Amino acid sequence: MKIPAIKKWRAIRDIPRLARQPVTVFSGYHRELGDNFHFSVSKLRRTHMTTDADVVQHVLQRNHRNYEKSEIQADQMALYLGRGLLTNNGSSWLRQRRLIQPGFHRQRLAALVKEMNAVIQQRCDFLDGKLAREEPVDLYSFTQQAAFQIISRAIFTDSFDEAETQRLNQLMDDIQGYMIYPIRMPFLRKPLRWLGQERKHLALSQQVRDQLLEIINQRRESGTVKDDLLQMLIESRYEDDGSPMTDEQLIDEIIILFAAGYETSANALSWIFYLLTQHPEVLDKVRQEIETVKRKGPIDFDSVRELKYLTQVIEESMRLYPPAWITDRVALADDAVKDMKIEQGTVVGIFIYGVHHSERYYESPEEFRPDRMSPEAKKDRHPFAFLPFGGGPRLCIGNHFAMLEMQLLLSSVLDRYDFTLVSGQEQPGLRPIITLHMDRRVRIRINHRLKSQSVDA
């Protein structure tokens, strides 16, 4: 089967648009050429772009051993974030995955609820302060700080004070904000190196590593044992030889947990809050469910599973605005799927946003319909048509952690506050960098909910 291709001259012409709005450009290509097409701007890199769930399942699950992450993730991202689970490949990745997996088991997550709720209470105190001063709230700033503080507490409990947390947050933001340029536009790598930008951001990465090593050493020297992810990582031992991780490996994994664990959740939460301002009927239904569950007692690790409709809202929001909007794999050997040849060295670009917006898998895909995430609806849909956390053996290790923090934060904030958009704002569009951001700041006004207060009493 011959796969259509974007003409090279056209691909080169579209580079500036791809740099600014890759989601729009790739969506247009798929509408024109179908679920699968080839894309290349040089002989050195040939990409098979796909929104075909059968191809995605083949690459991520059925024949996953023939595919590994490309140099974009395994080399360019690793240059700044280290070789942790997100950027590692092959047997080294599998060894690390087996070592770290217990940190995200049910018992460990249950123990982290206390830390999550402590951060959520701090963020509600922040909202109370904004309300008292009659100031609007910057939506992404609110969700970003909440997500960063939650992952920080989950890893380090109380090892970081507020100033250290803010410093680490800023460093991680600066690094991730820069990485997109050498990743998306490889032709800029040498100029950025000549201009000193690569050296500058590698130095920022080293500052993060130094800060983390200091905290790790303080934990070891104190002899204190805490129920957090850092303690789990320090105490973990490899199955094959019983050895612990080196300090370098330990820091790599912690950086990856930060990088993958806060920006994705922050963006997802921002889009969820925004969508709820646009769909008051959905918000009312969510609040009714929250109030019903709260009548039995405070929402905790066990009762959060009763928030079924809220979970559908979260999932439908991540369908419309998947935080990880694209990923890729490289074919290690010649392969074929659905009569399509995939040659060795071909990069398979899995356009997650395109899969989520495909009319093949979703009726009226641009509409926000939480009911399509019901258990009944999922049974009738392709298992790889919904990929907010990836799929196959490399399914995001923190998917349950992310869902838990979003459920807890949303159930608390939605129950306590009413919120409306500040008037005169334009509808946010897409800003796809490493993750899928809004292209502008969105401000909301908040008020206490009287009904929430009576329920809490």
C-alpha cells in the first residue's frame, strides 16, 4: 500500500508555520491525506505521521520491541533532563521501570493523599486571599503552582521550603521553555550553541541537579525515614544484583518526575477549569456528584473513586486538549502494519491530538461531551483512540498519580468556589510546546459558594 507524502518543497515552505502551530499544520495534512502520510524535510529523517489507532497500537503495544524513542526524546531532551524513564530506551529503560514501578502502587498513592490535600488547602488559602482583595486569578499560574507543589511534596515531603520550591519551579520552567527550539527546529541547534544559549541552559540544568543532590544528601545524613518518593528511590534495589541507583541515576529520575509530573497536570487542569466555565450544566452535575459523595465523609483515596462523572469530565477534557499532544518511535527493523511498510530508521509520529479529534473514533469530535467517557462508551471504542498517558508497556508510570491529584484538587475547588471568566477576554487557542498550553493568559474571578459552606458544616 502506497502512503501519500507531503512534497518536500511544501514541507520546507511550512517550517515556519510548523514552528508556531504544528497542531494546526498536521491537522490540515491529515484532513487532506488521511490517517497516514510521510513527511520529510531531509534525506536523514523520514517520518510516518499517523492518527490511525491500529497503527498506534501496533507501534506502542503489539510490536513495541521493534520501536524506541527517537533522538528528539532520547538525546535532545535527555541533554537537559537526564536519562530517566521518559528519555531512556531498551533494557536500561526496562530495568529502571521495574525499579520505580512500586512507587506508584496503590498503597504508596494512598499515603500521598495527605501531602496532596495539604497543598490543595494552601492553594485554597491563596484563593481566599485573592477573593478578599477582589483580585482576579491567573488560571495557569494557579494550576501550575498547585501541580508543582504537589509533585514536590510527593517526592520530598517537607524537605523543600517555599523559596527553594519556587526556585526549582523557575529553573524547570526556563529549561523546558528553551528545549522546544532545538527539538522542533534542528537547524537552530548550531546557532543556539554559537550564541551560548545551549551552554546557558545546560548550566541551569546543572543548578537543578546540584539542588537535588543537596537535598538527597541531607536526607541520607539525617537518618530520617519518610513516606515519600525520594525515600522509595533511595531504598530501591535492582532485582538482578541488589545494587541501589547511583546518585546520577537518582537525580535523573527525580528530574523526570518533575518534568513529566507537573506541567502536564497543570495544563490539563487549566483546560478543565476553562471548559467548565463554558459548560455550566456540566459544572452543576459535577457539583451535585461531589456533594453526594461528601455527605458520606471527606473525599479521600477511597471515596474519590465514586466521583465517576468528574472523572469523565477530566478524561473528556484531556481528549480535547491532550497535555502530551504528540510522541514518536523509531523503527529498529523493517516492519509492516495494515499493508503499509515501515522501513528501518523511519520515525513514526503519533499525533495524539489528531487521534483524539478524529471523526473515525468520535462523533462531533470538537464538542465537549463527558458522557463519551462513560464505561459503556469506552467499550465500543478502539482501545488506542484515547491516549492522554500514552499506551502499551510505556504507559505513563504516573497516570494514577495525575488522575488522583486532579480529582482531589477539582473536587475541593469546585465545591468551595464559584468562578467566572473576567469579561473581555478572547477565547484561548493552542500553544503546543513540549505540552499543550493555552496561547494566552486566562483570568477568572472567584466567589465562595454558599451551598458548599452548608455542606462542609
